[in-house]
Amino acid sequence: MEAIEVGKRIAAKRGRKSKPEHAKSFKFTKTNLGPLTYEGNGIYPDKRFDSGCNGLVIFISPTLIKTFYVVANRKMWNSKKQRHEKNAVYKKLFLFNPDAENQTLKAARALVADKKKEILNGRESVQRSQKTFESLSLDFLKSGFSGYRLADKSEKHEYKEATINKYKKLINTYILLKPSKFSKSKIQKGKFNNIAGRLTGIVEYKDIVSSKPLKDYTLNEITEWHVEVVHHRLKDTPTVANDVIKVISIIYTWAKTNGRIKGPNPCSSIVKFPEKKIKAKLLDDHVEKIMNHCKSKAFDFAPFFCTVIILLLNSGKRNIELWGLRWRQPFSPKEELKCSGWLEENWEQTKYLYLRDTKNRKPERVFLDAECITVIKRLEANAKATK
């Protein structure tokens, strides 16, 4: 008897699921779409898929509003797994209304093919010819840093956090013309207003007048001249001008690589301003004064600062590589990413520290001379004494 009852329940359950009003996938008709009811959790819409038209979906809200959508599986970059994966992307069509000619099932099915192409090609609702450089820059800020650096040809490297921050600041300030979160003071506001004025004012370049910033031009309008105008506007700060042009070029290269735009990169032939990089070697007597100061009583007031200064002078490494040092190697890869390096085990005997990611993107063992060993020991003793 029990077996018979179980069989009846299973059959009833199967019969219930086979009916369109309960099935998740069935062939849509005007008749069976009308009585559909909501069977979700009260928060998210209930999705039903059309087996008669691949890609057509109807969303049923908790308030029984029915809306047509198109779905397609598009490859997207997963930065955590470092690979492309297929994700379901939905695009809204319109509300279902069998009495309105342009809101029927037939009208929805007629749009499916074109909407699926838009999803698979990664297009926005506007045509590419109407897309502005501002929207392209915003796209780059959203997903341009998730892959590998575009400049690397022989080896693949991800963007460093410092590089990402630099590019974001350049894009927001000099392309999108957005004031930074630090420009609240009158001085900072004045600086930003000066930048915005330089990039939006009316200027004449090569006998042609420019009256709007690059971000407001559509992609099919922009030529090499438009980018040269940006370069010309920033001529009083040559280094910044060159950096901005470099970022614009990176945005174009990223967009071309990912199939978002076609055509040449308008930055490819622009000649950059000469830069006077300040590189001065400290005189020996100045080095001696700094070293003597760091080893003096001043060490007790700023032990970590004095230690880093001595390591900088003796090792010649960059400050960003030394400020993130730890006493020992972290136990997990996640913690390793939070530091720049660590002292090797038995560092007093081996006389080496380990930098995990240097300027050339490779790890390096750095020799510690007698002065470095002495100051690190002093820092260790100072840290134990203050516990």
C-alpha cells in the first residue's frame, strides 16, 4: 500500500511539473502565458524559458508583472580564476501585453536574434558610432584592469596596485574631469578647476578651434588631431601630458584587443614632450650626515623610519619595496600579496632579505651589509622593549 501511495505522489508531481503553468521550460503560446503564476521566493522574479525560441525568457514578478527578456551565454573574464567563463546575460525587451501589437509573444520572438547578437558582441544600447570616449573610458575603468598588462609581449603580468591607482587618477582627473576625493580644500579645488579649465577652454591648434574636451567626442569623430589637442592643452606640464596620452593609448589598445572598436589607434604617431627627469646622486658627506642622524638618538623616536632610510641608502632599492617588508615569510599566499618581502630565515647568518615583486616583476634576494644587519637588530631589540 505504501509503495502505491509513493507512486501516486511521484506521478502527481511529474504531472504538475509537465504543465506549462508550473514548468520552467516549455513552448510559449499566447494561451499558456496568460495563466502563469509566480512560484518564486517572494524576492526575485520567477523565470520561465521558451523551448520554442532559444533565448527568450519571461520574468514573473511577485506582483505578477510579466516581462520578456533575452538571455545569451557570453564569455567573461574571471579575475580570481584567471580564465574566461560563460555567464548568462539578460537583456530586457518589454512587458507582456497580448492586447498591444508591439508587446506580444510574436513581437518578442522577432527581437531575439538581434538582441542576442548585441549581448554576445558586448554592445551597449547605443550604436558604437554614437559611443563617446567618456563611455569607453568608463568601460575601461570597470574591466580594463582585470586581465594582463597590454604592454607585456614576452611575459604576462597583472597590473600592480600602484599602477592601477595612477591610471585611475589620470583617467578621472584629466579625461573624465572628475574632482578627486582629496579636492575639498580651497587649494585642491583651485588646482582641479585649473586642470578642468585647461581641458575645456577654447583653444586653437593647427588653425582649427577646439571647444570641448575629448570625453564629449564620439569614437567615430576622434582623430589624431583631437588627441594632439589634449597634449597641447597640457604642454605646461610635459610629464603629465605624456602620461595622459599614454593612458588614452592604453584605453584604445584595450578596446581594440577586446573587439569593442575597430580602426587605428589615434595615439600611435604622436610625439611626446621631452621630460627632464630629476636624478641626482647624494654627495658622500650628505649620506654620512643622514646615516649619523638615523643612528643617533633620533632612532628611538622613529625606529622604523630610520631603519628604512638606512636600508634605502645601503641597498639602493626602491622605497615601495622596503616599506612593505615583514620580519618573516607569511604563511599564506594571500598574506604574501599584502607585503613586499621579508627577511630570510636565519637572516643574521645568510645576510639576505627577499623581495617578492621588484620593478622588473621578478623576485630578488638582496644582500644585507654590516650596517643593515646592525640597524635591523637594533629595531628588533626596540620592538621587544616596547612590548
